[in-house]
Amino acid sequence: MGAEGIGAAVRRKEDFRFLTGRGNYTDDINRPGQTHAYFLRSQVAHATIGNIDTAKAAKAPGVVAIFTGADFAADGKGGLPCGWLVKNKDGSPMQEPPHPVLAQGKVRHVGDPIAVVIAETREQAKDAAELIDVQLTELPVVGTMADAVKPGAAKVHDGGNVCYDWHIGDKDACDAAFKKAFKVAKLDLVNNRLIPNAMEPRAAIGDFDRATGEYTLYTTSQNPHVIRLLMGAFVLQIPESRLRVVAPDVGGGFGSKIFHYAEEATVTWASAKVGRPIKWTCDRAESFMSDAHGRDHVSHAEMAMDKDGKFLALRVKTDANMGAYLSTFAPAVPTYLYATLLAGTYTTPVIYAEVRALFTNTVPVDAYRGAGRPEATFLLERLVDNCAAEMGMDRVEIRKRNFIPADAFPYQTPVALQYDSGDYQATLASALKIADWAGFEARRVAAAKKGKLRGIGISTYLEACGIAPSAVVGSLGARAGLYECANIRVHPTGSVTVFTGCHSHGQGHETTYAQLVADRLGISIDQIEVSHGDTNKIPFGMGTYGSRSLAVGGTAIVKALDKIVDKAKKIAAHLLEASPADIELKDGKFVVAGTDKAKAFGEISLAAYVPHNYPIDTVEPGLEETAFYDPKNFTFPGGCHICEVEIDPDTGVTKVVKFTAVDDVGRVVNPMIVEGQVHGGLAQGIGQALLETCVYDENGQLRSGSYMDYTMPRADDLPSFDVATQSTLCTHNPLGVKGVGEVGAIGSPPAVINAVVDALRETGVRHIDMPATPSKIWALLNSGRRAAAE
Amino acid sequence: MPKVSLTVNGRAVSADVEGRTLLVQLLREKLGLTGTHVGCDTSQCGACVVHIDGKSVKSCTYLAVAAEGANVTTIEGLANGNELHPMQAAFKEHHGLQCGFCTPGMVMSAVDLAKRNSNPSEHEVREWLEGNICRCTGYHNIVKAVQAGAKAMAGAKAAAD
Ligand code: FES
Ligand code: FES
């Protein structure tokens, strides 16, 4: 490895601008003549919309225009598209109700946009919105999934509240295996609804150029090309060539900025109507009711075991909340990103899962850090602990017994996926050692002397990332393939720009990608710029989510680099009067093998652009190449997370006293960035387990609608982490990388809850739903005490 | 409209503002200092922290008119040209940032802590940062960065004295 190449903990190139306040986020951008948008949103969860009187508001100071859903419809524009369709058990299509950009006829959740006011200032737009008179006739509210399936329940959409009823696996074989079981472990559990809460609130600026007829949208997006495609083709119905989407610096995404949102379409469309740029920036309260939420599953799971504790079959029934409308990728999350992960790290030979997706009068739910995989992992790793309890077996032992052995790869699971590599015994052994699992009993005793309940929990998880092999996702219902694209432009004096279809919103691509190039071309990372997030610069791209940036985007870069090196060798061969086959690239120089004849990289690039001695008949001038890469398979990171907690029985407060994570992410390009990604994921996973949850009341009002009542993890809520990596290389991409963005959020929640349950075991507690808040634990402990006293 | 005059990053400025205009709006919208961010509307997140007369303050809950005559430092006023302030350098060295959105507020809070306590413990740093939310880093590296930055600031001060 070079000092800056693959494997080096290079400090990030992007940090200087972020640290000095020169980052360029969407809200930092202002266009000449800009106006401001404010969305009037529904305050009630379910109602029919009568007359909308905007006359008074239109006359308010500074107001430029007001639009409602009727204006959108009258203009012949479409609704927000759903990108992934799922089939019902019987093969019939799922219900795909319309998702108007601005509500038409009905509002279906608190926050559903009814109208948009465009004014000279944001304050004026907001003031004017208060003057709009909307006649709403309230309808009964479908607040929860339980409400949605009650007989006679109100309907969120005309087709009823079931979006789809899907299944995977072999039901008959599963039922048969259960009949033969020595023991069965059962578990009912909830995976709580979360709010992603990237620190940068969403924003969008629509800017129509009357001279050229081109639209530009600046937006807080993880995948600008996808937004251009969806908005251009489905909503506004204009050719891509007249639509530019720019996602500049983006302050975190975690999934919530993947999707195409109503506000983006509205400001882009309306900017042509008013003939001026329009900026919208949401405040935090607005983001709570307009960003897609995450998770929200209710499941019942059962594992059948033989007399040695070997898993025979897994049966799972899950209800997944879609919210009021289908967000872009929502149907895929509880199906192909969830149920296909239920084998986990284990050899369970038969699995059957049924998933019902339901509509409720709540904010739409879609992918959030991990998307489906945390839900699968939480269910499985909680259930495995119950299996151990049921068998009277050690929690580590039961895992070891059921692991897919290291020599069994590639491994075909019963739920569609084929894992390419992994070594679960190794990550487990390493984590047990770092966490000092063996010494825990002594620590438990010491804690007990101080009156504290100490527990330890383990999770040996697996995830699928590097989304996705296009043919596979297509056969699974995705309306688009998901390859990635890279364009590499070597400039005349040898500096390099990488144009990538991925998007960095904290992942450090500007550094990691530069390392890939430095490694291959032997030049300094100071000579390399990474450009992303602008559809006018980059050929195409699918963006960043599902930990795909390095496995898919990085591989596209490697493929483009191969082409660059190939062509550079031809130029070098000509300049050095040698055969291209004899040219080697060594330390940034093109050398005739076995001689000291060489040309520096900069000499080749100069020759390519300002040719006077150049093989122009056989090699075109210029040194720029594009590559598209479509992966053959997902990648499969996995690992072991161990959490140690101490609970104060007087207050119910849980403190994470130690957290160990050993993750197999394949080859590590920048260990510093990899560790940072793990830390962030752990914070979100521990946050879900102990603190965070989205709460609605029975009227569909969002109770946790601000940072005053949604508990974000703060510095003092979290420990320092012990993290380590282990590498079994991915076998089907040339870098051997697997992905790291989500592992922390996937592996940690069950480790935390398993630790909490372990701490409470003696009091009779067998399960606790997330978040394990102090009041919940205190109540559990006290009901236990009361029961004991009676 | 009331006029407000103050010093921002060593430069005398004045602007016409509304009574309801917040300091963060004055900085971002009138003065173009977009390094100070807005992450919430309940003064919980700390993305907007600046220094007023040397002390860290959430500029999203500070009326612009109340800053009359004050000496304000924002993230743009911290580095010396292209040379990072020791706290900024520590954040870079210890990978204390990812998306960078919370970072200006974090750094401004951290500098204030370091001025009060040149050798804060992990626990002291975590408590001090209660008002700053980061969704990306998990805080682990921020804590390390703040400790290192505080030491570096003390070292730089000792060298200067
Ligand atoms: S913006 Fe000031 S505290 Fe959040
Ligand atoms: S670095 Fe993204 S919020 Fe802190």
C-alpha cells in the first residue's frame, strides 16, 4: 500500500471546507430574484378537502402566487411515482394508490401538503399561509396497523388498507419441520418507528431559465439522477435534457434523502409558473412530518430446533406500516430487503415469511439506515437468544452450533440470497475477546454489590449491501436496474477528475475515491478531484444508499481506470517506441519492462491532449474514460456486536458501559473512515434501542414532533466504542469490498436489547420492545417486584 | 426597520433588520456567512453556535437587535487564512466530522470549552456537548478531537505567552 493508497488512513480532503464554514449546502445557495415557498400542511390525519379559499392570502404582503393540488392536476402533471412493485401471494399486483404532489380531494396524514405559498420572503409566505381557509371534513383515523385491519375500519385509500400480502419460502416444508421439532422458541416483537433526522433539514430550489427553457433543481438528495428521472419522466413530464438536478453538499441522509419528494417537484414546476427561482427550506418541525420515517414492523416469529439446538425451521409473520402513501422504495423494504435476510448467519434449512404491508394515516415510511436488514437482524438475534433460553443453552454456544461454516461459501440460503464469503466464527471469537466476555460474571457481581443490574448481549448479524445486481432487483420488482457509473477525466498536465454517479453526504468519497485513483495511477491524492451530485457533469448514476458507493461505485471507478491505463500504455508505447504489451505502470511511470526507459504520467496526459508526436491514426487524442458496472451479486458484510449495560433499578436508566463491534466489511480502503461509519451506525442503533421512537396519538397527531420530545442520542448518552474489522474479501468485485455504512445500525439494536434482557433476566423479564426507556424498565421491574411480593 | 451595528469576525458591519430577525438570519442571509447552520427550531441541536464576546451562544435564539455593539465570531472567523485553528485541525486529524453540517457549531462550542478547561476529561466533553447534536459520527471521534484540540490550544497559548 502507498502512503495514500488503499489501506491508508488518509485524512479527508473535504474537511477543510466543512471545518471553515465553506461547505455549500442547498440552503446556502441563493439565486438572483429568488422567492420563497411555504407549504400549508394538514393539521389533521384524515379528512376530505372542500373549498380552499386563497383570496385573502393572495393579497397578503409579498405574496407572488399560491398553488393547490387542483392547479397541479389542471396542468396535467402526474403524482409521485413508486419505484418498486411487489406481488401478492396469489400473484396479483399490489395496491398502488395515487400519491398526488399536493393533496387532491383528501388529506391522509398530519403534514400532508395542501397548498404552497410563494412570496418574497419566507416569513411573508408563512404569514400568508395562515390566511388560507381550507374546509376540511374530518374522517375516522386509521392510526395504527391494528386499526387498519379491524373489521369495518376506515379506508386510507379506496382499495382498502392492505397494500400487499406477500410471502417467501416454503410454507409446507416449514410446517412439516415444526411438527418434528424438539423445542420451539417464540417471540412477538415490535420494531419501532423512527425519524431519520439528518441534521441538515431538507431544502430545494427550483430555477426555471426562461431563455433556455431549462429547469434546475438544487436539492438535498442522495441520488440526483434518480430524482431527475422520476421527476422528469413521471411528474413534470419533461425531457431529461431540459432538467438539471444538483445535490451539492448534503448534511447527512441515512436514507431519508433517497426519495423523490413533493416539495422538489413543486418548486421546480412552480418556478416556471412564476418565472422566478423558488427556494424552500423546511424547519425541523416540518421535517418530522414530511421526511419519510423508518422501520415500523410488528412481527411474530418462531424457531423450531432439534435436540442439539440446531435450527430446523423459521416461521415469521410481519406487518409493515407503509404510512399514508407509498414513498419511492417503500414496498421493497419489508420484502426484499427484510425477509431475504432472515437466514442471517445461520444454516436454518427452511424459512417461511409472510409480510403484509398496511396503509395508515401516518407519514410515509421508507428506507432508513439499513432498511429492512435491521428489522430482520433484530428479530432473528432476539429470537436466537430466546432459543438459547428455551434449550437451556449458552447464547454463544447456540450461535456457534448454527453458524454457516467458513468453508461452506458460496452459501445458498432458503430465502433467495447466495452469500459469497464470510467467517462468522472468526468475528465472534475476536469480539468475545475484545469484550472480555469471559470476565463478565465478575463484573456482574461487582455491579450487583453497588445495587446495579449488569447485563451483556450479543448479536452475530449479517447484511446484504452493494445494491444491486440489476437483473436480480428487476426480477424482484424494481422498476430500474441499479448499476453505477464513473467517468475519469485525466487533464493535460496529469491532474484527474473522477465523476461519479454516487453521492457523498458524509461518507468521505472525495477522499476514498481519490485513494483508489492514487493507488492505481501512482499519483498524489492532491492531484485528484472527485465530482458528484450534478446531473449536468456526470453521465448517469444511481446515487448512494444501501452501502453501495464503494462496492458498486468504486468498482465502476476501477473499471474506468483500467481503460485509462490501457490507453495510456498505448500512448507510452508510441512515445517510447516499444510494444504496448511491454509497458508497465510502476510508481506513476510508464516503463518499458526490463529497461530504464520511462514516461511520467503527466507526459502521457500532455501528449494525449496537445499531440504533436502522437499515434493519431490508431489512438484518439484525450484521456477520458467512462465505465458502467453492474454487480453480479449483493455483498454480505457481517460481524459480531457485544453490548454491556448497567441498569439502575431505582430509576430504570440503562447505561451502555461497553460496546464492542467487530465487523467484516471486506477490504478496507480507509480504516479511519470505516471506523467513523461504524461509530455513526452504532449511535443510531443504540439510539433506537434505548431512546428514539416516533409516537402518534389515537387521532393520528404526531406526539414526537420536535427535538423537545424525540430523543436524539447526545454525546452523553453514548459510550466510546471498541471497534475492529476483520476481512474476508468479497469474491465478485475487484476491490474485495463489502460496504460499511449500515453495519452499525444493523448489528447493535439486538445486542443492546439482549443485554437489557440479560440484566433483567432474574426478575423474570424475557423481552422488552424498543426503545427500552427508563420508564418502561422501571415499570417492568416494579411489576416484577409486586408479583414477587404477592 | 431597526438598524443593528456589530463586529463580525473583526469587521464592523451594520444592517437593517426586522424586530423578529434572529442573529443566525442576519449572519446567513444578510452577511452571507453561511457556515453557521440551522438544524432545528427549538434551540436543541447547536448547529448555529457562534461566539458573542467570546462565549458560545445559539444564534437561532438570539435576536439580531440584541447583538447591537457585540463582538461576534463565526466559524468563518476561526482559521487564519488557510491555516486551521488548532480545534479545527484536531477535528480533521481525529475524523470528528462526516457530513460537516453540525461541525461549525461543534467546533465553536468546543473552542469555548477549551478556553475554560484546557484538559477536559471524556466525561466533561460529553457533558459540555449536550446541546450539540451530531447524527453522523456517534460522537466518539468528536470527543477525541475536542480533547486534542483543547490541549493544542493550551500549547499554542503557552508558546505565545
Ligand atoms: S439551530 Fe440553533 S440550536 Fe438548532
Ligand atoms: S457530521 Fe453530520 S451531523 Fe455531525
